[in-house]
Amino acid sequence: MKKTNTLVFASVVAAAMIFGGVMGATVLARSTFTPALAAQSAASPSPTPKSNEDATHEKGETAAQETAENNGTAHLGGPGAGPSNEDAAHEATESAAREAAEKT
């Protein structure tokens, strides 16, 4: 009897593994994400930054700013790039907790 139980258990495990393999292959076959697609998207280069070469813009910038624009290290915009919000009208609408959060 023990040998029969072992044989049944082994058969169930083998059937489950075969079923799992078939289901996995079916899901991967229907998927649009393939390893080749992943490698291709990972290898795509990021676009190189371009300098603002407008004559009126160029007149007001230093050589260091131009160099930073050309090599992609210029930080034009983004968080913290705008004007200060420390004017009286703004401060009147702000809680003490918010002001403390801005200072950190």
C-alpha cells in the first residue's frame, strides 16, 4: 500500500509540473514583453541635450553657462529653479508647519 501512495503522489506532482509548464508557456507566448524587446529598450541611448542657440539668449549668458548647456550639465528649470516664494502675500496664507517644511 505504501508503494501505491508514493506512486500516486509522484504522479500528481509530475502532472502539476507539466500543467504549470504549459500554463507558463501559454502566458509568455501571449505576452508582448520579450527578452529581446527588454534588451533593445535598455540599450536605447538617451537623447543628447541641445544648447539654446538663440542670439538673444546667447547675449545674456556667460561662457560657463554655455559650456554647461553644451555638455548637458545645465539645470534649467525643475524643482527649486523658480523664484522664491518668500513674499508677504504667500507667507500670509501659509501655516507654521508648512513654513517649517519649506525651511528643511
